[in-house]
Amino acid sequence: MLSFKNRDKKALVSSCLKKFVIALLVFVVPFTQILPYPVAYAVAFVEKADAPNSIATVYDLVAIVVDTKLDLDKAPYVGLAHQYQGLSQTSIGTRIMRYADDIVEKNPLTDVKIVFYDSSKDSVYDIASALENLYLNGDGTRENRLAGVVFVGDIPLPVVNKKGNRYASIFPYTDFTEKAYNYDIASKSFIRNEAVTFPRPEIWHGVIKAPENSAGGKQRLAEYFDKNHLYQQGVAEFADFDKKLFFGDLVHEEEKISPDIYKYYLKYLEGLEDLAYMRYNKYWAQEINGAQMGDIPAPREVPVAK
């Protein structure tokens, strides 16, 4: 069963702030009978309750799935601590917690949930189920819903089965409504759902993995998290660059595609694997050609004027 960890620091700060405000009011209110200083400004620090029948704010939830081997490794890694002030020589687990703090601090209305994956007892189905639950129900702390996931360490990808062909796919971790792949308990694998013609993941995903499973690989991982933190802190060497953005509106793009063109494109994809592995001959070409030509209506006979 996957284990979870919340970022309790934010809640602790909020609690301390409220205690400070209450203490401030207790100290200031008696003096208002003598000194004409307004104290209404202090109440502004207290969070206001939602109005009756109001729509609560829904927070974006980011899940960070962490390999427990990284979290259990308490060895300090240098990273970039010797090159930049403000960085310390700490463990990978500490850097992951700092990464989670940066996400919340730099992205308003965002929560973070850390999910630990233990390869000795957890499976890809456990990960997919946990992420689906976070998408459908949130983490239970307040109104939030999974918007994205970041995999840190050696997190296995699901193996899906499409018409007998098996390959790794991220879809079971990111696709929760009208699923492209459903889990089959008997075969313990994800089977292609033929009723879904255009799979659409509901959340974004990212992968942070060391280039090798060694101390050197973990050092590279520590350097990455230090660089990411320096970027969030606005250090010019990492934060100042020409920003580029790739935008893909796949939903509306599908609506603009001609049905005939899209149909032939799907048939092209079906034969793409045969082409890649050179599994073709004249009979294969004849079958493909027949399937393509079979959809073309026969020419209509035009009567000849007599």
C-alpha cells in the first residue's frame, strides 16, 4: 500500500500566524479604551469564512511519487552547495521536500502530496489507483483535485496490451475518465479499451530520474534539485533566459480534423509498426491497399446523351 506525506509546514505557519493575531488582539484591545489607535487592521490577517451557499475554491493538487530508496538514503550530497550561497549539503529526500515547498510558494492555489513507492510491496496498479483517487476525491485536506504528477526515481511504467502488442505507456497514470486502458485483474495487465478512439489524459506528468543508479547518479540528481531551486529563487544564471512555449490544443484540434483524413491516419498508424520492423511483403501491401480502396465509393456511371 502506498504511503503518503503532507506538507505540514504550511499548515503550521498558518496556525502560528492565527495564534499571533489572537495574542495581538488580546494585548491591543484593552488599550483602545485609552489610546485612539484603530485595531481593525489586525483582523485582516484572519481568514474569512466562505459565505453561505458559496462555491468553495478548488486547489490544484500536484502529486510527487518518490522511490522510497531515495527517501531512505540519508547520506548528504554536495550538489551545488559549494558553488552557491544559501544551499546546503543535504540528502535527496530533503531536497525533494524543498522542491515541494517551491511548487506551493511559486504557484498560488496549489497543494502538494508526496506519495512513496516501495518496489518490494507496491505495484503499478497501486500507483495508478492512488493517482486516480487523488483525481476523483482530492487528498481530503480541503477542496483540491489532482492536476499533475512528478515521478522521482525508479518508478516503473505500466505495460499495456493493445491487440496482443505489449509496451510501456504513461496513460494508466494520467488517464482517469473514458480510460484508454482498463486494468484486467485476471491477466494483471492494462488492456486497450477499443470504445475510446481518441485517448485524452486528464493530468500532466513529469519524470525526474538519475542517469545511473550510483552515488554519482544521486549527485547528479542533487545538482538538478539545486538548479531547480536556484531557478525558483530567481538566480540570474538559471532564471534569465529566452522563454519558449509549446501550446497544443488537442481537443479543438481533433474537432477541426476531417473525419475521412483522421480515419486514414488511424489506418496508417496500424501499419506503422509493421513498417518499422520490416514485417511487410506483397501480400501485406495488397491487404493495406484493399482496405484503403474499399472505403472509396465506386464511380457513378454518367448516362451518355443519345
